[in-house]
Amino acid sequence: MERFGEQEELILEFPCDFPIKIVGRADVAFHVRICEIVCRHDEGFNPDEHVQRRDSSAGKYHSLTVNLRATSKAQINAVYQDLKACELVLWAL
């Protein structure tokens, strides 16, 4: 029985592709830093193949969707921690 305010934990089978959406100010440094962070956690990460970028309508922000090849929940958590610690990241989902 599901109760209001409670969520079932997401069940993943590893390895799997795990998309992460990251938003920051429109700056080349933002794109480069995000790719550096993800590369530390995913040796097979290729920015040319695994990153999609969208610009805000006013051009002030970039939204990057990176496709992480996740091997564990700990790996995903570590990526989110590094993204959270990055001063160029406004938010990540």
C-alpha cells in the first residue's frame, strides 16, 4: 500500500544507462567541468556521444543531459556529490 509522501525506491539493474540533467550558466567552462566530473566516474564516457545540450531561451543558461554508464548506486551518488560540490552547477537531477 502506497501512502502519501512516501516513494518507492527506484530499482535499477546494473550496469545501466543513467541520465543526469545538470543546469548552469552558459559558459564553456561549465560544459568542460561537467565532462571532467563524469569522466572521473565513468571511464567509457565520451562527451561527443553522451552529452546533449540545450540553451535557455535567453541564452543565459545551459542544460546538459549526460548519459552515465552506471555500475552501482554508490557510483551514482558519488557523481551527484561531485556535481553538488561544483560551483558552476546550479542544480542536477
